[in-house]
Amino acid sequence: MSGVITWLNDPAHWRDRPADSFVGIPSQIVNHLEYSLIALGIALVIALPTGLAIGHSGRATWVVAAANALRSIPGVGLLVLLAVIIAPHFYGRTDLGYLIPTEIVLVLIAIPSILANTYAGVDNVDPAVRDAARGMGMSGGEVLRQVEFPNSLPLIFSGFRSATLQVIATATIASYFPLGGLGRFIYDGYHQQDYDQMVSGGILVALLAVLVDLVLSLVQRLCVSRGVSGRFSKTPTQDPATAALRTKEEVATG
Amino acid sequence: MRVPATTVLATDANSSPWHFWTYFMDHRSDDLRYLWDHVYLSLLPVVVGLIISLPLGFIARRYRWSYPPIISITGLLYTIPSIALFVIVPPLFGLKSLDPKQVPIALTIYSVALLVRVVADGLASVSEETLLAASAMGFGRMRRLLSVELPIAAPVIAAGLRVATVSNVSLVAVAGTIGMDNLGRLFDEGIQLSTPTPYYPPIVLGIVLCVLLALAFDGIIVLGTRLLTPWRRVAR
């Protein structure tokens, strides 16, 4: 363990060294976040409107089930398969040949969580609330934007957070190929039998994941209306949002 | 980039993705060993995890003050990416790096992280009236837990077990990228064989076997739950 602390404290590991093409820890964190953000952005653009539409209309729910079925495919396998198909077309020019398959897999991994939770969130809105909004003369689109969406935000956030964690984890595995990101240290350490580097890489990835989740939980606190999250009472009741999520998760996987 | 087929073995008809079965038959002994390793690496951590989670979940339910800390700690563990946990486990548990035990230990940590909450929430789903009725019938605390609370919580716990097992199948494959023996090794072999031209059979074989394993485990747990909770079938 002391070797790991030494490795992490070595200033040489925090700087890029173009001479022997070593990329330092800060730059790899940036790379890691970049891969993850691209995928999460694309997945959000696809899954959020789809989930809202399915939840609002109650139609085409099979799409959610189909996306959920995707989850049993191992991410590593898909990554290797796509890399083997795509990479030869880019050989020797850029790392796009590995970046494109990685991004495809990351998007595919992020979509099911966001889609399932968005759908569940909208579907779970109390029918009485929806009827009241209708009764006040809101149109379908207004009900969706002003009632169903804010009410389903806690679930949407929890779906997005679990998607983010899965994407960060899988982006690490992408360093199995010659790509950047914090996984570089894990796989370089593994191949060079430099286990201090490997363990340090693991610790950095774990810290990144925990910190990102923490930031997202703060964003969630700021975005979700207190009327929905029920965060005023002093009595230690169970958070209704998580309670709703649990039952929905069981339905989604059940 | 096209290389004449006569010089490179991999451009042969056998490199077609559909030849994964031939690949399996050709490397039967290795592949069966990987499959067995994958089976036990997916199941053992869930079983051990459940054994650890039952008392922890019970404590989280029984003593209300312990619920938030237990759930926060297990939630934190669950956010750690799998490959990171695999490499962090050996120094924490005093193992050599790349010890084969690091994979089941890491996966047990995940299973506990997931199942403690499931057990606690499952026990919480038992209604107060049921508990009072059981006590009024003279059930002691232990007997009430074993013959009333746990059976009622069984479907919730089983749902958690399904999630844990199916995600374990994928996570075990990740350990193949750091040289651990399991179906993940097939992906590694696929990459080795894919220079200079793609060679699909081991990769497709790995994906197919992983998906089949996940489906099989899922089916077994669903079936087991149905057998263990016959009263639920009547209610439908």
C-alpha cells in the first residue's frame, strides 16, 4: 500500500511527458470525463424524450423492455466486438478507430437506465395529480412539461446517476485498447507488472466515480422541487422518491 | 489493407461470426473451464453476499438509527467501478496482486452492497398488522422472523438476487481483461487473433455464453421463487 501512496504522490505522474508519451493524471481525468460526457449527452438526447413520450402516452412500452434486455449483454464483449469491426478501418491514423466503438457501447449502456427510469417516473405520477392538471385546462404538452416532468425528476435523476456510474466504469475498461482515461494506469500497470500503478489507477477511478455521483446528488437537490422530494419534514420518514424507485425497479426487472 | 487469403489463416471462412460453435468445439476443454469458472464466480459471491446481508439488513430494519449509515456505506461501495474494485481488493485484503481470490471478494462486496438494502426494504414491506397477528399467535421474535417476515419479504429479496446475479455475469467478464480465467478470456483471445483482420468466433462465443448464463440464472431464480412462495400464485 505504501508503494501506491508513493506512486500517487510522485509529481512526475501528475505531468504530461511528451518525450515518452506518458499522459499525466490530470489529463487522463479530463479524457475520462470527456469520453463519459459525450456518451451521456447522446444517451440523454435519445432516452429522455423517448421515455417521456412513452410514459405520457402509455404506448410502445415494449421499447423500454427491449432496452432493458440489452443490459444482459456484457459490456466488455460488445466493446471488443465493435472495436474489432471498426478499428481496422482507422488503423495507424487516429485513435478514432477505438473511440467510436467505445462511444457506441457507452451510449448503449447509458440508454436503458435513463429510459426505464424516465418512463417509470412519468408512469408513476399520481393519476389524481394528472387529472387535476387536465381539469385546470392544461393541454397534453403542458401536463407533460409542467406536471409530469417535475414530478418524475427524482426518478430521472436516479436513472441518470446510475447511467453515469456505469459509463464511467465502462470508460475505464476502454483503456484495454490504446485509449486514454484513468483506466490507462490500470492496464499499463497490469501489462508492465507495475502493481503500484495499477492499484493507484483503481483508486483514482473509484474517487472519480464517487465524486461525480456526489456532484450529481447535489445538482439533484437543487433541481428537484421540495414539494416532490418531500425534504422539509424533520421526521425521519423514508424518502418517497427512493421508495417509489424501489418498487419501480422491481417492476422493471421483474 | 486486404491481405491475400492464402497467407493469413484468419481470413478463412472460419472467421465468420457464425462459426462460434466450431470455435467452441475446437477449444472445448479451455472453453468449458472458462464457463465453469464463470458460473462459480457469478454465483458464489451472491450466495455469500446474501448470507452476510441477511443479518445486516435485519439490523438496518430493526434499529432505525442504523439504517442511514448502513445504506450510505453500501451505496458508496456500489458506486465504485468494477475494474477499480478488482485491483483495489488485493492490497486491502493482504493478497498478492492478481490473486484469483480478488474477483470473488470484490463481487461479494458488490452483492452485499446491493442486497443489504434489498433485505432491509423487503423486511420493511411486511405490514404492521401481520407482525402483530404473528406475535398474538404466540410467535417468538426469531420464529416470527423466519416463518413470517422472511417468506413475505422473499419476492423482494429474489428481485434483488436477480439483479445481483445478472450483473455479476457481466462483471466477471470484466475480470477477464486483467487475465483472470473466465469467459472474459474469450474476448482477449479474440483481440489477439484479430490482427491483422477481424476474427469473430471467440468474441461472439463469449457474448452468447454470457447472455445464456445470465438468462439461465435469471430463470432459475424466478422458478425458485415461485416454488418457495406458492401462496402468491393463488393470489393472482
